[in-house]
Amino acid sequence: MLEARRLTLRRGERALIDDLSLTAACGELTLIVGPNGAGKSTLLSLLSGLTPPTSGDLRLAGRDVRTLGARDLARLRAVVEQEPGWQPGFNAAELVMMGGYLQGGSRNGWREAMRLMQCDALAKRQLETLSGGERQRVHLARALWQLMSSGESQRFWLLDEPTAALDFGLADALLAEVRALAQTLRLGVVAVVHDLNLAWRHADQILLMESGRGAAFGPPGEIMQKDRLEALYGVRLAELISHDEQLRAFVPLAEPRTRD
């Protein structure tokens, strides 16, 4: 488990994250959603151990993150930031191989990570020639290889807006792949997304954030309530449900224009 209890992060008088708790299990996809400025990326930075909280407790696989050095953290969790950095001159395979540097993984295991992320055809391409979506898949493969080569039984994949550079179809497919990998490889995946419909379709658990706090946490059927979302986002929504109630979507409604 990834366990966060009463995490708080303050900057001066302002609480960026305020008394927030959640748990994320291996084998499950936990998605963090909420309006802009709700603190989603800040929370992910806390969960990754990159930013120390002002107060609260964070444990990865039962281990207090405050006691872990960089090498131990790298074995337990891998992070793909919203805009991960990269250097021109490297090809995609070289970037993915870097994921196993600390662990000294098998010589060719990185190829499996690229195959699982469906970017193996990009292996010899220079990073600067890739589209934003292609480069994102390569970074995901790099982080996946970091976890695959770690030797730990509990591992966590933390992703900040992994679908930001993708159209709806590609974003939908990517989250389906990530969830399948979470189940197959027994990874705990925590990701920030903006699209409510993608969260509804793919999440095992959803954390709904508001102003640095957890507004609600639980399975999609409990969290994704029309009235709650309208109040949080300040917009009217239409809720579309298929006749068999297996598919659901939320569509923002445009306010009617008034004539001058």
C-alpha cells in the first residue's frame, strides 16, 4: 500500500495541501481529479517523496518515506512528471535504459518495457523527432523499466497528467493500458487526470480534490455524482447513461445566450 495520513504542506500562511489522507493499493489505478489549482500536482510531488510535507505521515510498502534515501525511493516508486525533461542527442531506447541505471536490471529488459508501452517501434528515433504523445510513452516506458528492474514486491507508478498530450481516443487507450499493467504487474498506480469521463471509465479509486483538500475519495460510482461535480467545477452538466447503465458520460452544458 501507499498510505498518506493527514498530509499538510504549508507555504507561509497558505496551506497548499491541507490534512489530506488516501491509500493506493498495488494492482489498482487511483486517479486524482479536481479543478485547476486544487493541488493535484503538488499532492503527487508529496506522494513521490520529492517534496517533504510540513506535517503528516507517508508510507510506501509500509516504510516511512522520511527514512528512505534516493536509491531506496527509486526502487519503490517511479515518477513521470507533467513535463518530463529530456536532452537532445539521445534516442528513445537510451532514455528508457536510464530507468534501470540504479538497479542494474537485465541487459535487455528495457525492450519489454517499451513493448508494454507500445513504443518499441520508436527505439532508434531521436527524442527531438518524437511528437509530444510519443515522447510521453517513452517516458512512461522509462519509469516502467525502473520499477520492473527494482526487485521490490510493492512498487508504485506516479504519473502527472499522462494523457495531457493525447486526444481522447489515445488518452482512453493509454489509461486502459496503464490499468491493465497495474493489474498484471501488481503496480500501485496513482495518476493526475483532468478528464472526468476518463476517470469514470478507468479508475479503481478516485480522489476528488478541492482547494488542497480531499473533497471525496472512493470508487467512481460513489464519487462521480452530478450534483457534487457541478458544485465543484461551477458548471452545469448533463449526465448521459446508456440503456444498460454500463456507460456514463458527463457533458458540460453551455448557458443560453441572451439577446441584447
